[in-house]
Amino acid sequence: MASLDTIYPAVPIKVKAATNQEPLWVRVILISISLTFIGLFLFLPLAAIMTEALRKGIGAYLESFQDEDALAAIKLTLIAAAISVPANLVFGAAAAWALAKFDFRGRNVLVTLIDLPFAVSPVIAGLVFVLLFGLQGWLGPWLSEHDIKIIFAVPGIVLCTIFVTFPFVARELIPLMQEQGNEEEMAALVLGASGWKTFWRVTVPNVKWALLYGVILCNARAMGEFGAVSVVSGHIRGKTNTMPLHVEVLYNEYNFVAAFAVASLLAMLALVTLALKSLVEWRMNRTDVETIPPGKE
Amino acid sequence: MNLLKKKHSVLPGFGLTLGYTVFYLCLIVLIPLSGLVVRSASMTFPDFWASVTEPRVVASYKLTFGASLAGALINAVFGFIVAWTLVRYRFPGKRLVDAIVDLPFALPTAVSGIALTAIYSKNGWLGQYLEAWGIKAAFSPLGVVIALTFIGLPFVVRTLQPAIADLDPELEEAAASLGARRLQTFLRVIVPTLLPALLTGFALSFARAIGEYGSVVFISGNMPMRTEITSLLIITKLEQYDYAGATALALVMLVVSFLLLLAINVLQWWSSRRFHGGIA
């Protein structure tokens, strides 16, 4: 029997190498454009923050953090994040359990509604709380009668922060838990575990990286939010200024070194966030590969 | 009506978690937002219309939408190139570039605002050269475009990256073997396939820019009629205790945002159909 070789003799066919690759000069140009654009828009601002903060030397830089108002701003930022991140974490876990593990009518509407705060501009997020709790707001007269301050005080700042960071954890968990299905939880229940135990021992370990990812993003936004808290804070130095608001106050007073010093702390927070995010993404991809359930691809 | 009624499942905790979800959602999001709508419903329509069409407001719309559009277009072009090089080519520093693309998400907007102002003001690193050419970057509409480009950049890149990675190499090989030059393949095969993702990224970047506040207020200079964005005007009205005016303006922006969100959802649906419904 004739082999394929005799029917189709191996004629050297001229194949243009790598038809899917652009010529070298095109690649070099595109990479240069890409690097220049990223350099101009992303690296340059980072460099500018550090340069401006250190303009008058390391001494002046460190002195910026001796200021009581700066310390108060750092403290308030930490408080706002410490309340809003756990609040949205609990919500995210509850929402993901209800929306990913069960199927019911109106489910898609709820998923869409959870994303709503991302579509609302920060200034409007602040405004809605002023309309609710401000002196001219719905609850304003009642609140002032009982001497409760929400707007231009810490509770308003915390509320706004919760609003703008609302979807972060939920939107990471819902698609993942839905994809994972209910089989493992059901197995645990059949074996006699309680609902809580199933949640802690089966569900949480399965989604831990996504959970962490959501928390990291939520925290970064909580500490960095500016527009929304700016509307409700009233900018009282040492009392209702978060770090980003303190940056604005210092900047508008032409105290540039101090403004950029506080900004540099926030920039470092952003870089840590990006590093953690990359790390978690890498871990998530790894666990994806390791634990593809049989039968699915 | 069996709305919110689950189909049978043996897992516990449905009532508790769903109840808490709906309660928390209403408390934090739905009730506050509905307050805005109720508030503006208490205005008469002529009052509402007059307050959202006064000249200073219209000037702010023009700047906000114009600059957002310009920023989103710049991002569509350069974001495409960045996404393409990140997926297709290898070059030194690639992983660093890939990680830093998300910087505008992670950096607080006020910090980006003062950093960009420092760079583009007339004594800044780039501002001094632009000034020498007679271009005023900071405290002009151009500054607003720069800030909105910065803020929207990750949306285009992050939407395009998976789409480019998913491109079927056989399509390009087929085009090449049928005699298409690389540029033809790119324009006739690659761009049409990526179009839904590109449009989605563009729309996301545009939507984010419309509502942006922090990064713009420092670099824009906030001159009424010239460099004042709508978000800032809402705050200005609020500070003058013009609650009705602020609410009306906020409602207009909210409606625009929701329409954009709707458009983005339609685009994403189109995009997912293109990828899963096309070649079997």
C-alpha cells in the first residue's frame, strides 16, 4: 500500500514564517506607543507624587505626619474602612449564598440592583445622603431635635463609604459560587454537617481567593473615596477629614509638600493593592486549573 | 405571584440570607436613591426644566460630555494598542505594565488629580514644554480631557484583553492563506471580531468619565462656563443651599448613567453572542 509520502511527496513548500505575526518594525512601533502611553499616563503621576512629596527633603516629608490633623485624617480613614469593609463583606457573603445557591424569580433583578452603586457618580451618592439626613432632608428635623448628627459628621462619611463600596465583595462571589454549584454543600449536609458548618468548612474555603480579592478592592476604594465623602463631610479639620479630603485641604492651602506627603501614603496603598491583586489573580488561576470538576471541560 | 419564591432546594439559609440581602440593599441603596427621585418629583416641570437648562449648566454638560467622549476615544485607540501588545507580544517589563494598568482604579481620585495637575501645570514636567508651544494643559478643557483619559484607561484595556486572547488563530491563518496581507486581515477580520468588546470598553470608560469628580476638580481650574464639570456644579449648588437645583441636576446625570448602563449590558450581550454563537 502506498504511503501518504508517495501520494503527496514532501515538496518543500515555501511558508511565510509566522503569518499571524506582524513584521518586526510594526511590533516595535506598537510596543513603543504602548510603553510611552502607559509611561506618560501611569508612571509619570506616581513619580510626580514622590518627587513633590520629597521636594523639601525627607525631614519636611516626615514632619507632615507629625501634624495632628493629618493623624486625625489617617485615623478617620481607618475607621471608615474598618466599618464599611466588614459590613459589605457580611452582605456580600449573604447575597452570594442567596443568589448563587438558589434559583428564584427576580434573581436577575437583584443581581443588577447590587451593581447599582457603581453606576451612580460619587457626588450623587453623597447628595442622596444629604437629602435624607441633612438639615433640609427628610429626617433632618427629627435628627436635629434628638441631637444626632449624621451629615458633616463621622456617620455620614461611613454611610457614604459603605454605599460606594457596596458591590465589591458580592460581585466577586456571586459568579464564582454559581459556577461551583451546590454539590459539595449538599454532600456535607447529607453527611450531617449543620448549615453554618457547611458554610464555614465547605463554601468559604472554596471561594477564599475571590473573597480576598473583593476585600482588597473594597478596602482600596473605602480608603480612597473622595467625591462622595467630600459632599457629606463638611471638611472640618481634625474631625471630619479623611485622608483624601485632607490632601485637598492642604493642597488648596498651597501646602504642597504636606499634601503630596499624605498623597504618597495613599499612592503606596494603591501600589500594595495592585501587588496583592496580581498575587491573588495568580493564585485564583492556579486553583482554577487544579480544581476543574470532572465532566466540566 | 411567586416573586422571590425559590424553587425547591435542600440547602438551608435561604430565607435568612435573602432577607438580609434585600433589607441591606433597601437600606443602603434603594431608599436613599429613591429619595432623590421623590425630591425632584416635588418640583414643577417648568422649574425643573429651567434649572437643568440654564446656560451655566448647559456649558457644564458640553464640557463633561465632550471631554468624556474625547477621553474615551483616546482610550479606545491607545487602550487597543496597549491591550494588543500585552496579549500578543513579549517585551521587557510586560508584567509590570500589565499590573500597573489598574492604577487608576486603585489610586484615590484626589491623588491622581493633584499628581496630574503637578505634571501639566505651567511649571510641571510636561506643562512647561506644552506652555512653550502655546498649549495650556492644566486649568483648561484639555486638562479635563487628560484627567478623564487617565481615569478611563483600565476599562478599555481590561475589556479588550480577554477578547484578544480568545481570538481564534485559525481565522487569521485562513485570511492569510487566502492571500490577505496582514493589514487587511487586521482591518477585515480582527477589528470586526473585536468591535463589541471595543465598544463595551469605550462605553464603560465614557460612563465612568461622566460621573468623575476627584481627579478633575484640581486640574480643571473650575471656571464657570469654561472648565466647570457637572459633578462640581452639583456640589456648588448644594453649598449654596440650592437643594432643588442640585437634585434636578443629579437626576439628569443619574438617568444618563442608567441609560449608559443599559447600553453597556446590550453591548456585552452582543459581545458574548459573537464569541459563543459564531464558529462552532
